[in-house]
Amino acid sequence: MSSALLTLPDTDPAHFLRIAGQGSSVSTHADLWRWLQGDVQRWLDHEVMLVGWGDFRSGELQYDIISSLPGMRSHHWTAASISPLLSYLRDCWAAAQQSPCQFDISGSATLLRHGSGREPVQALATMGSAVVHGLKEAGGGERIFAALGTSGPRTAGAGAVLKLLLPFIDTALRRIPPAPARQAHCRGPQPVRQVASLGALSEREHEIMTWVALGKTNPEIGCILSISEFTVKNHMKSIFTKLDVTNRAQAVAKLTRVGAYA
């Protein structure tokens, strides 16, 4: 049992483990929303869960937003519009020596570029506090998780709770296939299901190419799809043969050229 959990006031460690374990059954974005907006709120009270990942130095970022606030959905934003806020949150985490941190973001409106309308911008601009933690990835990228609220954190030890919940949230997010409405704004494209003219890629191969286009490595894809890295490599060999290419970049480019992506 984590010592951080044992030091939190008025908490039941067994209940926490049950709530955390529910994250293992998350398979859709709606499941993730219900989980975070349900019993998780008792442990980490928030209005918005903002997640960003990628190379923060180059600005090549992807994101997801989970919230019950009206208009607060990932497709209301683009990577360009949300990246200044994500970069600011990441810098605060780095300044805290990559430890969970809590701070005021009541001036965050200046970090927001226009989304697809006034409502989402106004909703995020009303956030007053952030509880932030992150993860370093093997390829040099980072994943930042920020629980945003309209007032100060109402959960004692919110930073410690986010640190404990973060592996479960991260695993759930990696398990969810990228929804077209959310990923359409990212730099990487998405494959459609049928491309008969390109060697009839299988359902699994299309799924793998989705993640390849989003910059995932073979080990990451294996983790996301719950298959071995060796199996991913075999699928990639088959994809290269069917597309008559020799590397991942060529495969993505070829699919993109023929309009195989939505």
C-alpha cells in the first residue's frame, strides 16, 4: 500500500483500490468520462481533466479533454489552440522537479487561443486551480495530466491522489482508440477501415497504422493493443509488403496520398 495513500485524511484505502480498479474496465471515451466524473470525484474533485502528450519542445502535441461542462469536448479545440496552456502546465510540473503540484491558473485565459467557439474558451477561462503531474516516455516525450477546477482543490492531498490515480488514467487513455472527432485536429492522420486498392489491410493492420500515424512506437502499440512487440513487428512487415514500402514514414505517406485517411 502506498505510504502517500495512508497519509491522506478521511480515506479508505480499500475503497480507493476498488475505484482505481474500475479504470481497468474502461474501453471507450464515454466509460472514461463516467469513471472520472463518478466516484473518482471523491478522491480528486475537478471539473476538467486535461491531458497532453508528445514533444513539448517542438510543440508536436496531442491532447484529450474529459469534462461534464457544456461545450468542453476535445473536438472543440485544436492542438494549436490548447498547446499554450498545456505547455504552461508542463513547465510548472518541470519547475516542481516533476513532482505533483497545485497552483492558481485564474489568469489562464491569456494562454488560450480560440477554439471552435466562445463557449469552450470561456469554460476553460473560468478554471481557477490546477493539480498537475506527468510521465516521462521512453522516446523522449512527456504526458501531462491536469485536474482543473473553478476553485482551489477541495480534496486534501490532491497532488498525492493524482499521482496515485495517474497510472490508471494513463492506462485507460492508451486503451481507447482515437476517435475521429478528437484526432482530426492532430497533426497525424487516421486510416479508414477499407483500403482494398492497397493490398486489403486487415482490421488489425488498420488499427496498428492508426497508432503508427500518431507517432507510437512498436512497444507502445503493443501495450495499447495488449499484444506483444514481436506481434506488432510481424504486422508491420505484412503492412510494408502490402503497401510496397520499406519504412513507417513511407507507409503513412502512401496511405495519405491515396486518401486512405479520414
